[in-house]
Amino acid sequence: MLKTYITIAYRNFTRNKIFSLINVLGLSIGISSALVIFLIVHYDFTFDQFEKDSNRIYRVVSTMTFSGTPMHFAGVASPLAETVKKEVPGVEETVGFHEFIGNGKVTIRKKDGEKPFQINHQEDIIFADQSYFRLIPYQWLAGSPENSLTEPFKVVLTEARAKVYFPSIPYSEMIGKQIVYDDSIVTTVSGIVKNQSANTDFVFKEFISQSTIPSSGLKNNYTWTDWDFVNDGTQLFLKLKPNTSVKIVEAQLESILKKNDKGSNGYSITTVYKLQPFNDLHFNGDYGAYSDHIANKPTMYGLLAVASFLLVLGCINFINLTTAQATQRAKEIGIRKTMGSSIRQLMIQFLTETFFITLISMFLSILITPLLLKVFADFIPKDLHFNFRQQPELLGFLLILILLVTILAGFYPAIVLSKFKPVLVLKNQVHSGTSNSRKAWLRKGLTISQFLIAQFFCMATLITVKQINYLLNKDMGFKKDAVIKVNTPFLRNKPDNRRFLLAEEIKQMPGIEMVSIGNDAPSASGWSARNMKFIDGKKEIQTDVRQKSGDTNYLRLYHINILAGRNVVLSDTTKEYLVNETYLHILGFHKPADILNKQVNGMPIIGVLADFNQESLHAPVKPLAFSSEMHNSFNIHVALKPQQTTGSWKASISVIEKSFKKYFPEEDFDYVFVDESIAKFYKSEQDISHLLQWSTGLAIFISCMGLLGLVMYTTNLRIKEIGIRKVLGASVSHIVSILSKDFLRLVLIASLIAIPLTWWAMNKWLENFAYKTPLSWWVFVLSTLFMMVIALITLSIQTIRAASANPVDSLRSE
């Protein structure tokens, strides 16, 4: 019986090649999209699944609020870990570690006379203790987790790092070898652990004993006793005892902070500690993780929605075309029923046919998947691959997907076809008393659904692209083109005049328009703020104010307008401020000249700046004070002259790099174009746009294939009607309009439904921006016209051919 089912399925497939091809292409695109999404979702949701009792593990994170604006940090104050061990009873394990601060220079000393092995800027090094290995399990190849990090100046290496440093000796002989960090921290290897084979955000490869910090005079570098200093490099994980309340532990952390944090040295900051669940580490961009890839759940849900929609579109094609061809198979069904076939047998037959097509689609999707992986490259981590040998779970997923698609696409057509009454079928009265079937309301509804999805994608794509272009081209209040920012090393509490010498040298280079030293570009992802007090004899106003600093060239280089007053003057003793318009209005002034010579924090206001955006356009302009403070100005800003020839900027940057290496030989030359750094603010939006563009293309392609199939079926059904109309004098254009108008009406209905849905969804999305493009009416009209044109072109492929045919051929049998 099974052989018979497969034979009939094969014959039906070859008999209707065009319809079968349309079904196969539609389903294969949907299946391959679902396969790609499975690869991404499976990859991201398998991160850090090997930790024991992970539901009781939390990371302590910090939220610091400046002037009502929250800033999120994955780190905490350094003394918190030891205090938690002593004062928080609900914690089973306290695990604190510090990211290595320094140049990352690693030296392996050799025998006398041999050149030492050196690596500069080594990464993934932390200070930790034995509790770290109780939190993150490793397989130990040498040494033991109990005592490898109990003493200062000990280091544990991963297998990969050990082979780099000691390539020719066994692991047991590596124990006792010396490694020197930054020419000052001499450590002894005390353990070797196997590389993590599972996906993890804990990518560290060298673990120096944490007690090395106080034993080597590094307390100041790691703010060992400072409660008011937080950075992401100092992290704390807590494993709570069973049934311990998270809220109670957070309250205890708040109590500890209030007791120990004595103030913020003039900065108005509110700090709150929260417990971040362990399974949130890989998905929370606010706090980040140490791996290169942080997943974004909204993006992942968007990908899931795209895959679902594309899969549904393929299934709709199959249902539409199968039910449309029902009359062609009516006599087959009637004869088989007369011969004794049951409804169950017929349903199995039609489901087998669906399974056969789905199976072919699955093999085709395996060929398409590598192409889609390139399409969705922005959402896919570099180490994600498509390989059945390494990913046996793919076979199980494909099997489930095939069965699911078979049921979704084949169940309804199987019911419809198997319920034909043989008496009516054999009398050519399939539609007797079933006017609703004749009007094909289901097919019309499914066709509308297809184009509704495609139209939604199309409108959303236009609005997203329009918003991104608005963001990238909006005047932010300063010059951002042809400006590079060169980073120079920041040495805390150490004077370093090399950047000033480098800046003077860059000024003399050809191709350079202007040079300035400042702390950061006018618009940057990070910022600093402090509480500033304004007193005019009558009132006192305290406000958290953003801080920017630079020399006298900074405002000129970035073309920031001074509305009143003058520019800063460099001085070792005098401190003076220029404030922006937003701060001016907060202080109660309307005219820029009225605030001149007033004082904030006891320092004179010498000028007023035109507002410019200090962050991405997600956020509004904040109050700002600009000064000529140089102690934290460690960036060199370079305005390049317009390119005279292709590559002239590249040549200028190459000369700058040579000078940089002269003054900072051990540092990497790190620069960025300011406009490119601003464009990175909107990477998430650009990824969404990229996703929508491809989704729109695929959705339109599948929908148009289904529409083409229905038109082919309809024209074949009405071939004699077309012949009679031509004999009676109907023109080709008239016949094309008759055949096309019903389908175009369906596309128009889909567009009218899509317009309010898209307007609502995109209006919600645009609420994330302080500055946004309007939802223009022409976007919806253009999208509707575009879809109508695409549909008309698709219809014309078959309708013009049918209308142009010789009526003699179609009427010969009459």
C-alpha cells in the first residue's frame, strides 16, 4: 500500500510540473529560513548550560543614574565581594574577579643567552581565586582547583594558552614555570585546565591568583578599597542558598552600599545594585558579557517571526494550488471511492503527496541554507556553522519540521479532496449546491494573507530605511565628516606630554586641516557628568551636567557655534565654562548674552554654545558644560582636508600612524572616523533594515509564485470563455483586464489591511527615538503601488499569453 501511495504521489508530481515546482520553491524557502533560525536560536540558547544550579547563580550589576539618565555597568565596587562574604547570610558562594588592567605584555623567560618569548596586548586575563572554578567547571589537566590559586603570584592557564607559551613540554612539566606580566608581575604556573568545548560567555584563558593584587602594590589600579568607583572589569557572581529571596539579597546589598559609599566627589550619582539572573547574561546588551557575541532577544524573535511567515507563505501556496486543482482530480477521487477507497485511505494518499513534495523541498533547502547564512550574516556569530556531522540535532529538527509542514500544508486539502461525493463527481456536478466553494473564499482569504504579510514587510522596510537615512543625515550640530579621532593611552594619575608633542607634529603634515586635543567627540557612546551648582544671589539651581573638554581648536574643528561670549583659553590655573542652550534654559535664561559672567561651581560662564547631540538620536540633548581641562583629554582630533586624489586620506593616516609609533612604540594605532562611529549607534536599526529587506524580497517572491500558479489555473479553466470573447471582438487588453481585476482587488485589500497594522507597529518602533522621521503618507501609497505593479507583472506573464492565443485552438472541440 505504501508503495502505491508513493507511486501515485510521484505521478501527480510529474504530471503537474509547474505547480509542483511552485510548491517546492515556496516550501524550500520557508524550510531553509526555519533551519537558519534554528541554528541561530540553538546556538544562543545553549550558552552556559553546563554550570550546576545555574538557576541560583546571579551576577551583581550596577545601575548609576546621572541627571535622571541611567547607565548600566556589569561591574561593582571592588570591596563588595569581601563584604558580601561577611554580611550577607543567604549567599552560598561568592565569586569575584578582576579583568587584567595594563598593556597585557606577557614574557616567558628562557635560559641564559636565549631570547625571551614575548607577546604584547594579550587578552582574556583575569585575577580570580579558587571560587571561580567552583562556579565555572573545568577539566583539570594539571594542578587542582582547591589550591592552584590560594597563594599570590600563581597563574592557571587554559590548554590553548599553555600550548602557546610552552609548546614542546607536557602539562605536568609546565607547573612551576614562570610568566611575567607587564614586566612587573612575576607569576608561577600552578594549573592547566582544558578548553571549554561548550558555548560560553566565560572566555578567559589566564587566571592569576586574586591575592596577587594586594601583594604586588596594585591596590590603587584596581580601586581595592574604593566604594564610589565602579567599572565593568570588576565583577561579582553570587550563588544563593536554596529558597533565598532575590529581593532580600538586593536589599542587603543596598544597605551595604549606603553604609560604605560616603559620596561621589561632587558628582550627583545614584547607584543601585541588582541581581542579574545567570541565564540573562548572554541576552542583555545593557550589561554585556565577555564573549564577542551578545544575542538580542527582540532580534531573535524577529527572525523567528520571519521564518514563521515565510513557512506559512509556502504552506498557503500549497493549500491554494492544491484546492484550486481539486476539480481536475475529482474523477480520480470518485472512481477510487467507487472502487472502495475509504476517506482515511484517501487522506493518507494526499498527505503522502504533501510529504513527497516537502521531502524534495527539504533537500533543496539544505542547498539554500548556506546562501541564507550569508544573507543573515549580521545576526550570525562567526563560529556558527552548518554541519550535520558536528550538529546531529539538525536531523531531528528537520524531521520534526517535515512532519509539521506536511500536516500544515496537506491536512486541509486532504480533507477537501477526500470528501468529494462520487455520484456528483461522476456526473460532473462537483460544485452543485456549493456556491461558496465556487467563489473560492478560502483561496481568496489565503491570497490576501500572503500579500498582507508581503505588504507589511515592504512598508516596514521603507519606513526603517527612511528613519535610518534621517538619523545618518540629520544635522547633529557639529561637523562629523572627514574627522578622525586618534586614541592615545590614558595613564591614571601620571603626567604624559607625548600626546601634545604628537599633536604638534600632526599639525605640520600635508593634508591636515586642523588638530585638537580633547576628551571625546561631540557625540559618543560614553559620557561623563557631574553635579553643578548655579547661584545668582536669588536662587540656587543644582543640575547634573554633561562634561566635555578640549583645547581652543576643539570648537573650531567641529564647527560648533558660539552664540554668545568667547572660546576657552588654555591655562594651568584658570577654569571657565561654556554652556549649551539646553543648560541655559534650565537655569532660567532666554538670551545667551544674559548668562555671561554668571558662575557655576564658582567658575565663570564665558560663552554659550549652540545645542548639539551628545549621544545617538535615541536621546534628547542634555545640559552640557565645556571647559579646557586637559587632565582627561587623551584623544587627538584631526580634521582632514578634502581628498584631492583617491587614497589621499589613507596616505595622511599612514603618516599619522608613523608619528604615533614614534611616541607610543608599544601601543596599537587606534583611530576611527567620527561619522562612522556615529553610524555604529544605529547598527541594531541597520540590522533590522537588512532583515526586512531580505524578508520583503522572499515574501514577495513566494506570494507572486503562488499568484502565478492561481492565474495559470484560472486561465486554463476559462480558456474557452477567452476564445469566445475573442471571436466576439474582445481585445487582448480587455481580456487581460477581465482576468486580472479579481486578483488585483485581492492585492489592494491586502494593502488596505496592512496600512493600519504597519502604521501602528512602526509608530511603536519610532517611539525609541527622540528624533524621528514622520510616518509620511507617500510611504504607504508607494508601497501599495509597488505591490500592485509587481502583482500586475506577475499576472501579465500568463494573462497576456492566454489572451493572445488563437481562439480556434480553444474552441476546436466545441
